[in-house]
Amino acid sequence: MESARLASQILHDRNELFVRDFAQQQGQLQSVLAGSRVMVIGAAGSIGRATAEILLGCRPAMTQLVDLSENNLAELTRHLRNSFPRQAPEFDCWTLDFTGVPFQALLEESRPDIILNFAAFKHVRSEKDQYTIAEMLRVNVLGNLRLLDWCRSAGGERRLFVISTDKAVNPVSCMGASKRLMERLLLCAAQDPGFGGTCITTTRFANVLFSDGSLPHSFLARMREGQPLAGPDDIERYFITPQEAGRLCLLAACHGQGGEILIPNMRPADLMRGYSMKNYGADTAAAFANFSADLERGAYPCLFGPSITSGEKGYEEFIENGEVRPAKQPYREISVLRSDPASSYAELHGALLELAADTANAAWLRSAGKQAIVERMAGLVPSFRHIETGHSLDRRI
């Protein structure tokens, strides 16, 4: 498989991550998962798929897989049934929007012990205008607000894990700011006495190799279709595989202490390692005109240059100022962080309800414009410093 071959080239100088941590934490995983009812939201995405397969191997009492994509969920079901041909773990699937009423009804009926949420807007390119940013906030922030409110009202002992991203650290994009706002919400809840029975955790990591919609995933598609590769060449990137991401997320979901963020200990990787390239910069016509001749000479035609996309940061980072590592670090290849949300859950909850009302109002959205919604987000995320270039990836190859 081409993705596996490329992954081995890109990550050739390091061992597979989190194998030892996963083995060392087997006792904790079994104590958390044995007899538990687990719900995985966004289960049919790249990271959700990998996590669901590892999770089912741990054999919880029942697993519910939820995703908005009907096609991807059907394929996930086929894959999992084939992965466990004998004595398949107990699981079922629902095609639902986790922010909607039907999902809420399912949640109230099934009352899972553990919720893992992978549903998210995850691409910087999604911040095209106020409409796309409002939708991003609905999914990345307000949907998790509803999950938290349900956990508080349902009572009892349970776990809530929501995936974050390195782009939440000192965000310059609306996607990153929405994830940082989500983090603040989770951390506020973790400190609130009303959530005393809920263990709330998250994890930040960078790029998952060949995940749906990612730059490496697009490279495979371009190669299949005989087209030049395109992307920024001035960004330092970190990569993990879907399998590694699945291990990390399951470890974070079963982590012993709530209110903490798990981040992997990583180093940058070269996405184009092992390839001979002919870079045409921004000259699209020349890249296409010379495509066949370049391939015959053993060089792949590319359109690489400086990033000019709104919200694009030139480097990836994982820790903000003021975040601390507790003295107890239970993992070898993962660091545990604590971050002060600098707000109470009640205060942030009230501000988000106001934001929810505005972003659900079509008249407000039409009149507000992109800058108004960016400023609202900046008021809720102190470290947000938006980069606006006026350029969107939708206008580029």
C-alpha cells in the first residue's frame, strides 16, 4: 500500500510511538474499560477509526459508534466486522449529528460510561468567512458544551475525552482558536464541583499521516490522478500514524487524572523524504506542461512555495506560556500538562450561550462579517492572534 511505504520513508528514523506506554498502562486501560459502555463520536474519521479498532480489542461491555458520514460509517462497520471474524466485540453504529436532537435522545437513553469525541472541523482552510466559522464553532465548541451539560445533569461516574490539536496553542487561525476555546471549556468543567463525577481529558498532537483531508492524503490523490503536488514549503511539521494517534487518544481517555492535557514527545519529519522533486513554485502551467518529461527524468513536479493562507502558522508548538508539567509523569513518550482556564465554568458557559444565540441568527451572521466573529472569539481566547491574509486554500491547487 502506497501510504504505508511513504510512511516508512517519512518516519524512517524513529520507532513506533506509544507501544511501551500502551503496554505499561494495560492495567489502567482494563480497569477503566472492563464492563464499561463506551460511545465514540466521529468514529468514522481517520483518528476515530484507528481508536475504535484498538478500543474494541480491549473489549468493553458495549461500544456505540456515531458519525455524520453514512458512507464512512458503513465502511468502518465492514472493516471492524472483518477485523474480528470470531467472537466480535459488541458494537453498534448510528449515523447522527452529535449536535442534534436525535443524538441527544440516544445519549439520554444509552447513558454511556465513557464518551470519546473526535467530531471536529480540523482544517485551517475552513475559516473562509463568518458562515464557515459559525459552523466551526457549532461543532468544535457548542457541541461539546452540550456534552458537558449532559454529563453534569446525568450525574454518576463517567469519562469525557475530546480531541484537540497543536493549533490550539497560541492560535492564529479560527480553527485553532475554536479548539483552544474548547480546551478552556473542558478545563473549566474539570475544576467545577458540579462535574465531580466526570473525569475530563484531552490531547494535543499535530498531523496524522494520510488522514482524510490532510496534505499527505492529497499527495496520494494527486499521484493517482497524475497531477503535480502542491503545498507550503516553509512550515515545520510533526507527524504520527493513525495507529499511534489511536493509542494516544485511548490512553488520554483512560488517563487517571481529570483536567489534564496529554501531548506526545515528538520531533519534526520531512514529508518529501525519499523523493526527487522539480519545484515550479507558483508556475502551475509549467508544472503541468513538463509533468511527463519530469517523471521520465525521475523527478516529481511540485508547486511548493511560502504559505499565504489566512490562519497558517509557520511552525507547530504544543505548550502555551503558563502551562505546567506536574511532577508525576506516568508515561515515557507522552507529557502531561495542566493549564489554568482563567475562568469559571459558569462565566464561560454564559458567554458561549450568547455566542450560540448570535451564530444561530442568520440576520446577525449576514450583517456581522468575518472580522466581527473573529473579534468575538479573540475576547474568549486571550492568546488568539489571528493572521488574515485575504487568501483561502479554496482558490489554490
